[in-house]
Amino acid sequence: MNSDTKKTYDSSIDNLLENIKLKYSNWTTYEDGIKRFNEGLHMKSGRKFDKVIAGSSVWGFVAKTDGVLKGIPYFVGDVFKAAGWRAPAKHVRGSIFSSETNWFAWTGPNYL
């Protein structure tokens, strides 16, 4: 990733995290819960994917590179549901570069 792409990727990741927090705060009004959720939401960087973690659960995965997963091509910024703690599910659910937020909820990327 070149430096401009990296900056765009990083700012889009930050935007995704903020939108997840916003969706959670729209879902509940319990202040302590919102604070705990926001503190527990973070990224863990991997070789091919960044993992979005919410508390002790995987929210989803974000592709760091272009590639192929289970026979399906994907591109930088594509978002996947979690198939488990370590691996993304097969299909792309959205992109961090999209201005739309209807493809995910605070619980994770939407089902197809």
C-alpha cells in the first residue's frame, strides 16, 4: 500500500469504528453500556486482514490487500463477517470506502 492509500485506508477504518459506535449509541441509551462498548471496540492487525473486535467478539474483518478468499476475489477495504475468531466468512458484505452505512449494524456486517 502506498502512503496515500494507507492514509485513506486508516481514515476509512476510523470512520467505520465511529459509525459502529454511533449505531450502538442509537440502539441503547444506557450510558455505562455505551462507554464500555466504545472502549472495547478496536482493531487488531493481521497479515491479510484487520480484525474489528467488539469486547470479546469479532465484529468482522477488513481486507488489507487484494486477493482471493475461498474462490471469490476481494479488494482492499472490503469487509467480511466473521466465520470464527480467526477467519472471515466467504462473501464481501461492504466496503470501508463506501459512504453508505446500511450494510452493517453495531453487531457486525449484515447477512446476504
